[in-house]
Amino acid sequence: MADASGNNFEAEPLKGGEAEGGVSKEKSCTEKLGCSHLTSWRTAAFLLSLFLCLAVVFAFSFILPCPVRPQYESTWNCTLPDAATYDFLAVEDANEDKVLDVFFIYKDSKASRNTCLSEDLSIPCLVLTAVDGTNGKKLWERPLAAEFDWVECGVKGLGRQDTGCLVAHADNLTAVDKKTGVIRWQQSRSTVMNGNLPLISLSDLNADKTEDFAIISYNPEAASLTPVPSEVVFFSGKSGDQIGLNVLADWKRVFGHQQFKTSSGAPYLLLLTKSGLYAVSLQRLAVLADLKTELKEEKSWEEKSDKSTGLISLYPSDSLKRVMVYPGSGSPSLLIQTDSSISLLHTDKLKIAWTTNTSSLLSAPTFGHFNKDGILDIMIEEDIGNKTKRVLVLSGSSGAILWEVNLLFWTPSPRPASVLTLNTYSVFMLWGQSHENQTNEMQSSFLLHPRYSQLMLERRNPARNIISFKATLLERGRHACYLVLTGPDGRQHAELGETDPVMLTKRKIKDDVSESGVMGVAVDESSSKELKEAFYRLRFSDALF
């Protein structure tokens, strides 16, 4: 019997019906049913999680709105008949669509007279205007009392934790909100003898959690005649109220100023005088105004200061014309222009790095990358007589001439501009007339590609009085364009009704390529095609330089 049962077990080895100890087949089936029940729950959980994931994807894809990138017109115009304008163009994002908008100011027009009257302003009045960078349509207009002195946009702390525009006009200082055009505050300038461009402070001087600013007072027209007193008055960015005391300074023959920050972060005021370039610390001025501040001072500079006036001599010269902050890397430097030269001053040791002799310059120098050394180069325009200008690119490292061309020009001649590319070089844009285009009816804009420096693109334009010109990017890394403001000059035309209207034009830089001819040495069909294709391939950078 025992043998029979054993043979029986071995005859069906795969069935395994009974485990050791006599466990029945029915129990094994029950276990299998339990596993099947658990597997069903796992499947249901998997399907439920899959359904939830699909629902989330569906919600984000179809229900929730995706960000829409603004669509812009490559070219637009904003035209104002019967108006005059001023040399001012600024770009700020006014409507928060991530595209920069354009600010300019004009005096009266037929379309704006009701706007002036609505604010009880006499005609003509000033109108500060913001237009949409995508299509040129007006976002807002702010009428202001004439006459116009200056305007600066991008001023921090004007009523909010944001930037705004500060306008000096009539006897007023007016802070305008860049988003709405609403006046944040308006104050009389009676506390300032002769307010010039504002000096923007680097800190909150009156503990109201907004940045403040100062107005520097001097008379540049009298700088070459009799000395006039200078004055510094500090104002609250939040309210426009004066803060601290008036600072009367013994600064003689001042005709210009520039704000500057040393490598250690110490803020200084640079003073352009008929005897040279000087500096004075903002810390000293704030203390004299009885304001508590933690502004820094540069120890090496202060050791050379005049203890009575606080002035530090940086560059003695009796022919000083212009000073610009050189925005290169490393230690901050200053580009100094005189009647006959341009020099680069390193401010860490107050030593001249290089000097290049020049003739009379027609405009302020322009910075950009021309060669491959990673150091900013400088484009200048010299007047060489016979209505001809020589355009030069100087090496930022040595002052040597890297490139030059002669062009005809008219007065005033718009300053050149540059736009940085992702390939670490800049594209330069300048204005003039080629010698093949010697007509009064046409003027040209030129595009210079540093890698094809023997050639230039030339686009001829109808002759207009260009008041202001700016090349920029209206979006991060894209939308490279240039802005041209033309029309009667508001500072020279007391009477309106000129034949030419005020016109603000935006053009995409690459759109000029197809409309341009090629000028230069050995121009042929192959080189022209290669140059234009190089411009089409450009990708632009929104970095400063």
C-alpha cells in the first residue's frame, strides 16, 4: 500500500496536489483566488493613477491658458502732425508684456490740444507719451506745462518700488508712473537755483524704503566766463520733498557732471570743469546735507582730496569736452575726450592706459565689440572738413585704429549705435551719405558686420530731420530694432505748423538687409550674398556689452 501511494505521487509530479503534511488541492485553489483578488486591486489602482495623470495633462494642455508671446510688427510708425519734439528716447516695459515700450516727449499737436485743455494747461503744452513696442499704438499720454528742460526715465523709487520718469519742466519736477502715466508727485523747483540732470542716489537716505536722488545746480553757459556757485539739493524719491540741507559748493566753472561708482562700490560725482576732471564723494555731500548715510568712500582717492572742498583731481586739462564711463570688465575706467584726443583712464591707480589723437568729434563715442579680444572697442566720428566725417573704431585695449571709413554728413548727425550678438561681437549702425549718394534728398543708414569689415550695407532713406536715434533689443535675446525720431526740433521752433510732422519709427534691423545695397572694396554678387546671409544668421544678446 505504501508503494502504491508513492508511485501514485510520482506518476503526476507537475500537479503537486498535496503538499507535505497532506494539504488538500482545495486550499491551494483558495490561495490562488486570493492572489487574483489582490492583482485586481493593483490593476484598478494603476488605472486610477493613469486616469489622474491624464486628467492633469489635459487640464494644463487645454483648460489652463498657456502664456502667449506678444506678436509684434517688424515696422511701425507713430505720426503727430503740427508738433515739435526733443532729443529723448527711452525704452521701458510699461504694459508688462515683456516687450519694452518706447517713451518720447513732444510739444503740442492738433490731436493733443484737447488733452492739454483737459488738464487746464495752456497751448502749446508738453506731452510725455508711451507707445507699445509691439505695434506703436499709444499706451498713455501725460500732458505737462511747457517749457521743457529735461526728462529721464528709469529713475528708481518714484512713488513705488519701481522705476518711473522724472521731468523737469516750467518750474516743476514731476514724477510720472511708467505703467499708467499718472503723476506720482509734483514739486516746485524753487529750492534749486538752476537744476540740471538728476543725480540718482544709490541708497535710501531718509529711511522711507525708496531710493532718493539729488539735483546738481550750476550754469554751464557761464562756465567759461565768470565762476558761478554750485549747489546740491537732495529729494525724496517717494514724495518729491526736499530732504536735508542745501549744499553750497565751491566748484568753479563746472559745465557737466557724471555719476560714477568705483570698484569697491563707493559712489562719486564726477565734475567736468574748464580746468579738468574732478570727483567728490556722495558720502561727503550727504553729510554736509545733514543726512545719515552708510555710503562708502574710496580710500586711495580720499588721500588725494582737497580737505577744504573735498575735490579730487583726476585729469587736469583746459580743453576737456566729455567724460563717459567705459563699461568694460575689471576695474572701472573712464573715457575722456578733449579738443584733440581721447584717453582711457584706469580709476584704480588713476593712470592713463592709452591716448589717441583726434580732430573735432561730431558725437559721443559708441561702445561695442569689434575684434576678438573680449575688450570693448570705441567708435568715434571726426569732422575732417568739406562736409565729410571719418568714422573710426579704436581698440579698447590700446587705442589703435582697427577700422575706418569716410562718409558725407549733415548737421546734426545721429550718433552711431551697436547691438551685441551671441557671437561676442557687435553689429554697428551709423548714418551719413556715401560718395555715390551725393544728393540732398537721400540719406543712408549703414550696417557694419565686424567679420566682413571691408563691406557695409547701405539703406537709403528719404531726408528727414533726425532728432533722436536708438538701436536696442525690445525683448530678451530678440527683437533687435532701431528707433528714429524725426520732425521739428522743439528747442529751435517756437512756432508750430511746420511742414514735416513728428514721426517715431521702429524698424527691425534684419528687415533692412534685403532693402540695402552693398558698398566697399571689390564688391561682387558672391560677396554681397555672403554678407547678407551673415546678417540673416545673426542672433542677438540682451547683455549690456
